[in-house]
Amino acid sequence: MGSRVDARFDIAVIGAGIAGASIAYELAKTTRVLVLERESQPGYHTTGRSAALFSETYGPPSIQALTRFSRSFYENPPEGFTDTDLLTPRGVLFVARQDQQARLDEACRNQSPSGSVRPVDRAEALALWPLLREDYVAAAMMESEARDIDVNALHQGYLRGFRSRGGDLVCNAGLKGLSHNGQWTLETEAGTFFADIVVNAAGAWVDEVASLAGVEPIGIIPKRRTAMVVDAPAGTDAHEWPMVVDIDEEFYLKPDAGRFLISPADATPIEPCDVQPEELDIAICVDRIQHAFDIEVRRIHNSWAGLRSFVADGEPVCGFEPDGRGFFWLAGQGGYGIQSAPGLSRFAAALVMGEDIPEGLTSHGMSPHTLSPGRLERAA
């Protein structure tokens, strides 16, 4: 689309990460949609830095419902969406020290009776993950149906499908002004655009977008999450081993192309930025991993950080600002935006278009009010 200016659309989506790309794909079936991305390529900040896992037990209640609904999309994506599997087998082993036993017991009790999650004793945990230190792990919980997500295939599938439905994507289009006078005027570094509805899917920057629009912020809190890749011990073939997650999320480790992807599972509040890893978080991660596993970290091949954005109650924000101007929030997905994207985008698109929410979501208690910005206590 280049630098075309003064173009009119039904809906403008701000942000081309997984949230913006997925809802734009859904909306473009019936409406003329524009996606504006401030960076030179979509998914630069958070989507492109995710080690996403599909887990129906991970996250708050609404995320679990959205993830369960998403499963059919992942297993049977629309024709032409991707030429590769979106999910591949992995499994997750949640481990607990002796002092974490009560937390593990609580997690086991809170699981739905799906059959995919079960308690695991120390002996089986060590059999599943021989590099776990015997004096570290007391017990564990195994989610056998958890799977790796091909994040790039998912994101590119949404963007490709969006374009094939007639949607327009404009990159290098940082937002400079956003005003409403019967319709929205979006002034960007790539030109000026007009739309009846604005979808704010700007990730860690959603409150900045709201301020430009004269809309009260929702109190988004970006949090830094650090990850790195290290060598597996010589001779170790961990390709089919599950991911390991501390029951209190003090660390996680996942086999990754012959190496290990590790993280201290940090969640440090930070201003929205092009976030970079901190040396202290890297050192904390290495210490925790070496304490729990018979692994000596001698070299870090690559390290990075991403932003996971939350509001106060930890649930996403999805719905219109109640001022009648057509400002729609799609924000606060936290660390769950990839796994829940198919479900959340269907839910959000139905709200934008004034359609019925899919039955597979209403049966799990999802309603137009579940994720509404109206539930939040906001400063005047």
C-alpha cells in the first residue's frame, strides 16, 4: 500500500502483532480493514519474541476458555492458512520442591477432569526428565496434551489471510494523532487515514494510543520477560522431552533445536520500550536452572526479552469504550496472547460487528461483559 494517504476504511486496527493480525483477519471477511504498524515489520516486539506453548491449563479462567475454543483452529486451520502444522507434541512437566508441595496439590485439584493433566511422583518425574536433580524435585504434575505452537506460521497465516481478504497493512506508520469527528482520523508517519471504528491492539502501548484519542487509559502494565538459549549436555537427546515449568513459575526450560531455551519467568514492570535483557535476570536464570537440573551453563548463545502486558485483574480487555465513538480495546493478553489468539479474535470480532458470541465460548461463561473495559476501576 506504500504511503497512500486520505484512505477511508470501515475499521482501523492499530498494531500488527498477533492480537491485531488475528482480529483483522476475522474482520476482513466482511469489512474493509486497515492495519497500522509502527515498526518496519509486524510482530517485532512481543509476538516475535514468544516461546509460546498451547496449554489449556495455563492462565486465568477466560484465557483457559478461549484456549480450549482455539484448539479446533490450531488442529484444523482454514484451507490455505498454513502449509505446516501449527501444533507439535511437547507436554509440560510442572515440578515442585518439597516446600512447594501444597502449591502443587492445589494446582492438581484445580484442573478440569480432561484426563490430560495428572499428578506425577518423583520417580516418574526423574524418568521423564533425567537431568532433574533428585534432591530438588519432590513431586510434579504432567500435562500431556500441551504442545508447541509455530508462532511464525500462525502470525504469517493471519497476515497472509488478511491480505487475501482485501485488507491493507501499512508498516512504519507510527501514530501521531487520533481524533473523532463523526469518524476517526488517524494521522500517522505514513499518511492520514479515516475509519468508523478503531481497534486498539497496540500491546504495551495501548494506553498511549488511548491518550491520543482522548480515552481514559486502562492502566496497562508492561512486564519484562527474559529468555535465552544454552547448550544441552553433550550426548543428550531431549527432542521429545516435555517442557519443565516450576510450579510457582520461578523458571521454565524447553528443548529447542538440540539446545535448551530457558527463562527465569521474570515479570518486571517496565515502561513500554524496545525491551532488552538485563544481566541480573540472566544470572538469576542460570542460577535457578543449575540448581534444579544437572546442567552446567557455560555459554549463552542468544538472549532476549519481551513485553507481556497486564491490567490489574490479569484478564484481557476486550470491548468498546462506552462513549459511542467506536473505540475498541483489544489489550492485556499477558503471556497468553498466542495460545488464545484464535478464540480471542473470534470473540472480539463478534463484539466489533455486533454479532452473537460463538456458542463454544458462551458455554464456558464468556459474555460481552466478561472482558469489558467497563469492569475496570479507572482513574477519573
